[in-house]
Amino acid sequence: MSTTVILLAAGQGTRMRSALPKVLHPVNGRPMVDFVVAAVAALDPERLVAVVGHQGERVADHLATSAPGAVVVEQVPQRGTGDAVAHGLTAVEGERGCVVVVSGDCPLVRGAELARLVAHHERCGAAVSLFTAEVAEPGGLGRIVRDGSGRFARIVEAKDASEAELAIREINTGLYCFDLAFLRAALPKLSSDNAQGELYLTDVVEMAVAEGRPVEGLAYPVAAEVMGVNSRMDLAAAAAHARARVNQALMASGVSLIDPAATYVEAGVTVGQDTVLHPGVCLHGATRIGAGCEIGPCSVYIDAELGDGVVDRGHSHLEGCVVAEAAQLGPFARLRPGAQVGREARVGNFVEIKRSTIGEGSKVSHLSYIGDTVMGAGVNVGAGTITCNYDGANKHQTVIGDDVFIGSDTQLVAPVEVGAGALIGAGTTVTGDVPPGALTTSRAPQEDREGAGARYLARVKEEKAKRSRE
Ligand code: UD1
Ligand code: CA
């Protein structure tokens, strides 16, 4: 039978108190609505209709990339969920088949469960089938009211409910499957005579009951997955759930998480077997980590690629970079876009690397800035070495040959090239190219004036003592 999905995303999401439309709020790094789009894809629907309204253009622009096949319908003004579905139906032809209605604020719903709802609906020939859930704190959700023999009677919204109805713990998840012909006939009959003055989709259930048409309630197996996101609290809870899913899959595939509750990995990230992630690690975007790596506490990676056996001692910040196998990073390494760290190379504490290649086995261990540099293999860069790559207008390149040894506190004023095997003395300002194998220094000769230091220190100490006596 043909299946249409109507995705509701027109509401303002008032309770979020946000300038960003609710359905675009990220859950573990991915806009909420994209989760729902992915879940409904499991139904392989004939069409997906997205109803947008509040900041509709912004939501529609987003859906154009994340759900390119979707038909977008505008609902202005937003007169309730029943009105939203009626708008959605304007994009649906024919009278046969079923319509699955989902909300863009229900990011954790599983596609397989939606498929189960549709299958059940078709088997029973129901007018309406919906997922319900038993929850401890039903809060503002719609309550399922059943008759004396336990059959569906209606759904009552929290704002319209009596004390007795508010005590009901079976709630409407907002995930439905409707018979298309029934839905099309029922929607025009909705009334806004309720506490919110809205056209409630939920009132359609009572109509089906009144017509003696079958209404099927299915219990959704994990209530936490269908609670919907209405507030920032709900958003945090949904994000924790989404992260737990990713983390469980990682652990099942052989990755160790020292503390899964404190490990933040987005869904698009891959991590190899026997890699260990320490607490506070945040892995974003298209980050790919090899096997047998150790990622220390609190490191943040964005679109970083690591080979096997890399050790990061933690607190590092990596973005848009490639690190080859068995390299060592951090603590406090900073790799910016275009950084490429070679096999067994080392980038130590408080070292920043931007758009540069660090050759195999080269070491930049302490307090350096390396930018726009091509560095060969086996290079040793002393503490505090800086590439002066920027002249105020343009960036210039530094080239460092294989096996160069650079003394501490060296400045390499680009453009400059240091030939292979050269030795740069500590504190040198390199302004011209260095021939291979050269020993280069640029220091003023050392001068020692005997006793002058001690005399100076004694004098200032005496002056200080005098001041404190006055
Ligand atoms: C709705 C249900 C409630 C259910 C809950 C589950 C109704 C009347 N109530 O309540 O029974 O327990 O979901 O989460 O349906 N929307 C539009 N246009 C509108 C109004 C809403 O597109 O005019 C969209 C919203 O963007 C949202 C969805 O519909 O994605 C649900 O609306 P929301 O206001 O969040 O409904 P709830 O109060 O949560
Ligand atoms: Ca909601």
C-alpha cells in the first residue's frame, strides 16, 4: 500500500525560548529534524511532505539539503497540529493508502518502530493507529483516555484535561498512521473549541471512535525515545540519549570508553578497534580515528583524521588535519586546518601547527608556532621556535629539509628555506636561506662585565628597602 509521510515542523517551539527554529536545534551535533527524516526513510515512503511555518524559509532551506526529495508546504498562521496535517494533505493526491504523521521534534524515534506501526495499521485495517507510551511524568503531553473496557475513547491535551485525566500516565507520542481517506474526511470537521484555540489532530481519534472505525494503540517500547523535545531540558535529555546510542555502538565494535557518559562522539565519526577514549573527549563531524589509538582527556577533534596507534595525551584541539600512524600529540597540541603530521612524528605541548607538513619522525615538542611550512623527516625543532609566516598582508612559506636541527627560540622569517642537515643555533633569527649542512647563528657576541650584575642588584635592593622604611 502507498505510504505518505507528513512531517510537522511549523510550530514556533515557544518553550525553547530561542531565535533558532526548534527542529533545527542540534542533538549531538545534528539538527533534530534530520533524525526524523532519517527515521522515516526506513518506510521508503512514496512521498515526504514537510509542513513548515515559523521561520519556514529557514527550515525549508535546511530541508532542501537534508531531505531533497521532500515536498515543503507552508502553514501560516500555525493553527494547530490538525491544521498542519490538513496543509500537508494539500500535497497528497488520491484517497488510497496510509499517511504517517511524525513531528520534527521527536528525534529519537526509530525507523524500525515506525515500520512496525504501519504494518500493524495495515493488518488491522485501522482508521488510526498510534504509538502510546506509559510514562512516570506525563507533564504537558496528551493523555490517552480509555473507556470502561479499556478501548480507546479519545486523547485529551494536558491543558484541557480534568484532574482525573491528568493522572493518566499513558500518553500520546504524536506518532500516527492514518487511513488517507478517513483523515481527509475528518480534518475539515475539527473545531478549535479548546484551551489553546487550536485545531488538534488528536481530536480525529475521537471521530474515528464515534464512527465505529478501528483505532489501534501500540505501546512504543522505550518511552524515553518518543517524549518529544519541547524545552532545553528535553533537548539535553535527547542529546544524552543520542550520544549513548553512538557510544554503545562504538563499544560494541571494540572501542574502549573510560566513561561513556562523559564522551561526546557525533554519529558521523568512525573509531578503530582497541582505541581508548578518555573522559571529556569530543569527536565532531567527519573525524576518523584509526585502531589502537589512545585519545587523552578533554581533546576536541573536528574533521580530524588519525592513523593507527596515535597517542594524544589530552587537551588537544584538532581541526581539519591528518595525523599519520604512531604519531604522538599533546598534551595541549593544536592542529589547525591543513596540518599534516607524519608517521611517528611528535607535536608536543602548546604547539600550534597550521597548513604545514611535519615529516616522518620529526619533533616539535614544546611551545612553537609552525605555519605554512613544509618540514622534512627527522627534524628536531627546539622549544619556542616560531615561523614568522605573515608580513601583515601575505602569508609566506618556510621549507625545512630533512634532519635539520633547530635550536630553541629560533625565528624563521618566511619566505625562507633551511637546507637538509643544517644546524641553527638557539636564539637565531633566520632571515635568509640556509645552505644544507650549514651551522647558522645570528646572535650578538656575549659580553661579561665582571661584578656589574651583583652591583646593580644590590643597588635596587637597597632602594626598595629605603622606600619601605619611608
Ligand atoms: C502534541 C500532541 C500531544 C502529544 C505530543 C507528543 C496535539 C494537539 N497534541 O502536543 O497529544 O502528546 O504532541 O509530543 O497534537 N506544529 C505545526 N503546526 C502547528 C502546531 C504544531 O506544524 O500549527 C508542529 C510542531 O512544529 C511540532 C508538532 O507539530 O513539530 C507538535 O506540536 P507541539 O506544539 O509540539 O505539540 P505538543 O504540545 O507537544
Ligand atoms: Ca511537541
